[in-house]
Amino acid sequence: MARSKRIVGLAELCKGYDTVLDIGTDHGLVLKSAFEKGYIKQAIATDLRDMPLQSAKNNLKNYPVNFIISDGFLALREPFDVAIIAGMGAHLINDILDHRPYGTYDLILQANDKVHLLRRYLMDHGLKITDEWVIHDHFYYVIIKATQGVMQLTDDDILVGPMLKTKPEAQAFYHHKLKLIDKIMKTADEVKLEELVRLRQAYNDVIIC
Ligand SMILES: C[S@@+](CC[C@H](N)C(=O)[O-])C[C@H]1O[C@@H](n2cnc3c(N)ncnc32)[C@H](O)[C@@H]1O
């Protein structure tokens, strides 16, 4: 099966970790890609539902993976070095993070929407962003790496990304965002327009080319 750039990108970020926990693994393709490339030694694949976990079992049958039905971290007892939570909405990722266990591990997070809500959650819950990337694969996907720690973000950084704004590859993403905003502005009411003007300014401020 062809791997999307998003899946390959998430798998690459597992490099160097011993035990990877993939929450909401679905088909298990992120882990499969990480195993195939030799990036990881073992994994824990969890999903809320049995059907997706069965599909992960089929795709990962030759690898050392512990499969667990779990709502987020709730049924998890095993140690891990990094947790991936990807391909879901920001609200759901934040809900899952509400029940993260105490410990020293990294997080690789990819929200399909409202990435700013995820950044704000991290700041408000003792987590700090250590890196960010954007991958263009039909849509733009922002990936955030985070760990325990304190960070203070400005409102603008919550919108554009404190690390992402330093990346040359983010420029195309910001231009894309500006185009979208300009389109929505044409039909926005007064309240929405005010929000869009602020958003537009935040993206405009980080565009350098
Ligand atoms: C769209 S798929 C994303 C699959 C994969 N993580 C990826 O990025 O390609 C979302 C998966 O998350 C699972 N899921 C939704 N809520 C969950 C929760 N609270 N805990 C664990 N898994 C959940 C769904 O069953 C589904 O298999």
C-alpha cells in the first residue's frame, strides 16, 4: 500500500526511540513504516475500537507490537518513550492528553484541524513544544513534538507556531493560509471579519518570501 507523506513523516520522527506508543493506531501504518525503516525496536498500538486494532494486527503481524484496546492512555500500563497521537481533531487530542500518565516521554502530535487549540493546551498543561514541521500531502499537516516543561507563547505564536515560523518550508503553508483567509473574508460578518483580520496579520508577519 502506498504510504502518504504524512505517514512517512510521522514514522521518521520515531527514529531513535526504543518503545513507541501509537494511540488511535487505526491501520498501524505509521508503526509499520517505522519498523520497515528500522527506526524502532518495539511498539504499543492502541485504539478505542476493535476493528481498527484488528487491521493494525494484520499489518504488523511480523513485528514486536503489543495491541491494546484503550480510550487514549486509560488502559495503558506499559512504559514507552514516545507517544504518537495523530490524524484526529485537536479537541480529541486534548481530551486524550488530559489523561496522560506521569512520566518522562515525548509526544508527537498531529491534529487534523485547529492546531492553535493544541498549542494552547500544551502551554496551559505543563507541556512545551520542542519542534514543529509541516507536511504537504494534498492537505497541509502540522506535526508538533512536545515534552514535559514550561513554555510561554504569544497569541501570534499559538496561531503560527513558535518553531514552525522558523522553517523555510512553512512559508508555502502560510501563503496558503492567507489565501484561505482572503477568500473567507469576502463573506464574513463583522465579528468574524475582526478575527480574520487578526489572523491575517499573524500570518503576514511571518511571511518573508
Ligand atoms: C483517523 S484515524 C488516525 C489513524 C492514525 N493515527 C493516523 O494518523 O493515520 C483515528 C483513529 O483514532 C481512533 N480513536 C478515536 N478516539 C480514540 C481514543 N479516545 N482513544 C484511542 N483511539 C481513538 C479511531 O478509532 C481511529 O482508528
